[in-house]
Amino acid sequence: MGCVSAASVPQPRTETARAAQAANSSRRSLAAALLLGAAGAAVVLLASGQTWAQGAADAVGGSVPLKADGRDVTGVPAALAVVGLAALVAVFAVRRAGRLLVSVLLTLSGAGAAVAAFLGAGGSGTLDEQARRTTGTSDAAAEALTHTVWPFVTAGGGLLILLAGLLALRFGRSWPAMSGRYEREGGSPRKPRQAADPDRPEELWKALDRGEDPTGDQ
């Protein structure tokens, strides 16, 4: 008899190990996407409410301090953060092409929030407008401008949402969807009929009309 090589011996655990590895990778990518998306949205919403720029306007009687928070400068990052958060939740409610579209929306929301925050980091238009309203002159401009780090923090939050979207695009096909076990197929299930009450003659007649034996469960 010829010798059987070790390579020809079947390895029944190989497929199981691969499936377990794939499941672990799917769970890790899912947890990472949820963490990144939720944290990114929270950072954007929080940082958008902080002061992004400060300055002053020369008015009669002295200098008037001015300041603008992120929502005064641009409301785009906060709005896109809400859209991204909704898209992150919707990823689990859809499948196949729908999941791909939602993942793209999640990615674009993060990218848009980051770009909008970065573009608004060095702007002075909002403070100039405040200076014109404060002084009542059309050519007034804010002076002694200073900018904070909050626009860049907002942009960082947008990048976290972007990363969550990229994970959804890469691994979303293997993520679980909302369970359909509560969905009814083929209409509502029929309720079991109760036996007719022998003390109520009208129920006995109704059972006979339906072709049932009113004494069958007695």
C-alpha cells in the first residue's frame, strides 16, 4: 500500500475556522463603524456650538466685542452630522443596493462636514456682518480677529464619520440587518377558535353553521 501524504488528509476544521474569522472581522468592523460614526457626530454637534472666531468693532463710545460660534459661521457641519447619524442607523435597516447607497451617503456626510468646517476656520464674514449691524455702517469690519481650534475639531469629527462610511462601504455587506422574524408572511396568523359555550345556544348554532362540532372539545 502506498503511503498517504499529510497533505491529502482532509481538514474539517478549516472552513469552520475561516467562517469564525470572517464573523470576528465583521463584528470588529461593525463595532468600529458604530463607534466612529457616533463619536464623530457627537464631536461635530458639540464643536459646532463653540466659539470659532472673536473680534471687535469700533463704535461710538468704545470698542464692542464680537464673537461667532460654528453655527453662525456655517450650519453645514451640524446638518451633515445629523444626516450621517441617520445614515449610520439606516445601514442596518436596508440590504444590498440600499445598504450601499446609505453607506455612500454616510461617507459623503462625513467628507462634507469636514470640508465645510475647514473652509470656515479662517473666515471673518460673520464677524464683519456683526460689526456692520453693531455700528450701523455698511463698510464696518471686525478688527483684532482671533480664531479658535474648534473648527478643526469639527473637521476631525467629520473625518470620523467619513471613516465610518468607508468601513460600511468595505464591510457593510457582511453586517447583519434588522431581524425580520416579527414580519408576518402570508397575512396575519389565524387565532385558534375557542370551543362554543354550551350555556349559550346562539354560539352552538354559529358553530353548526360553520360546520364545526360544538361538543368536540368537551
